[in-house]
Amino acid sequence: MGFVSAMNSGSVVSAERTVEGLVAELLPSALVRIRLEGEHEVVAHLPSSQRANFVRLRIGDRVRVAVSVQDRTRGRVVELLTKGRMP
């Protein structure tokens, strides 16, 4: 019952944390696989504001990702930190 009253109170709780990682793979439907520290991997998407501003990610780019607390394998790219180098 305490959970229901917390949901109806109108307070918004941030359910994500931000981490840094490297783009490991480009996936279909504007998804990217990000490799975090400790060999953890997250599948992330670009928010619509970054898609509208045409931010292009490539393998090796360093990004900041907001990882969901409910599903730690999913996230959202918040910021492009540095561009990677082509081999």
C-alpha cells in the first residue's frame, strides 16, 4: 500500500544513473552497444533531440550513458564525449 501512495503523490524519482563507455557496435533501429568498465555491455538509444540534431556515433566513440535501474542492460546516450579514431 505504501508503494501505491508514493506513485500517486506526484513526485518523480530519477530511475537512472550515468556512466561512461565506448561504442562497441552499431545496431539497427538507431541502437548502439556500449562497452562499460569491467566488460559490462549496455544496449542504448539516442534521445529524439540528438537524432534531430544529427549526432552520428561511430565505433570507438566515448559517450555518457544513462542506465536504467530496472534493466541494467538498457540505456540512453546522454552525451558524446570524444570521437574515436578510425583504424
